Amino acid sequence: MQDTEVYANWLESRRLIISQLAATEASIHELGVRIDAYSEVSREKTLEIANRAEAAIADLRISVAGRELLILFSSGAIGLMTGGLAAAVVEVLVHQLGR
């Protein structure tokens, strides 16, 4: 009788262990699915941020190029004005000294 009871207890323990192992396996699988989903969302957000950063960098480069062009034209205009003014001053001095 005792052997039968021990065997029944062993079978019940075995059944509970197998049930717990199955539940653990299901939990691990569910966790894997969640991790994959979070990884995908993270990957998408990273790509979105990278695309925004690239667009901002491109806009910044265009802005810098525009400023460089403006500075170049301004420098040229200042050079022309300074040269013209210097030529006018020399012309006035030559004309005044020539009298």
C-alpha cells in the first residue's frame, strides 16, 4: 500500500513538474515575442531619428553654403567699393595737384 501511495505521489509530482516546465516554456516564448516586438519598434525609432538627423544636417549644410555665398558676394562688393573709393580719392588728388 505504501508503495502504491509513493508511486501515486511521484506521478503527481511528475505531472506538476511537467506542468510547471510547460508554463515556463510558454512564458519564455512569450517573453521572446515581446523582446522581438520591442526590438522592432526600437529599430524603427532609431531609423526615424537617424533620418531626421540626416535631414537636419543637410539643411544645415545648405544654410552654411548660403551664408558662405553671401559672405563671398559681400566681400566682393566691399572690395569693389573700397577700390572705387580709392580710385576716386586718387583721381581727386591727381586733379587737385595737377592744377
